[in-house]
Amino acid sequence: MAGATMNKQDIIETMANRAKISKKAATTALEALTDSVTKTLQSNGKVSISGFGAWFPNKRAARMGVNPQNTNQRIQIPETVVAKFIPGKRLKEAIRRR
């Protein structure tokens, strides 16, 4: 699977096979996970899965940028909050060993 991209359906299929559950049950579990992570981040919380990593809301300061339609024009990009992911120790080690 070197260099492969997994989409939602691939993840559901993998979860169903590994956990020996139906694809419907895997879909429900994956949606529960993504909904929980989303709601926690929306409420300014942090989600941590030991060994895998952590997601947290990260504030990006306002800054000046370049208008992509007119590269001579500078535009003000407003402050925003984005989700940030920091990989855990086991994930980092697993990626390094590939």
C-alpha cells in the first residue's frame, strides 16, 4: 500500500475486516468518531489518542497575503481557527520505520 491514499470507504472496509463487523457497523463507528472529534474541537477542546496523536484547535493570526487573481494586489487574511494534528510517539516511529 506504499503511497496509497485511503478514502472514507477504504477506511470503513478496513475497519469492518479487521474488527470482523459489518460495513454498516463500521460506518456507524467511523461517523461516531469523526462527529465526536469535530464537536470537541468546535467547543475548543483537545482530542488525544494515546500513541496515535492529538488534535486541537489552533488560532492562526491575521496576516497579509497576495490576491491569487491579481498577484500585484495585497489582501488582508483574517484570523482563523484551524484543526491541528500532532502525531504520537508510536505513529512517528511507525512512519520512520517504513
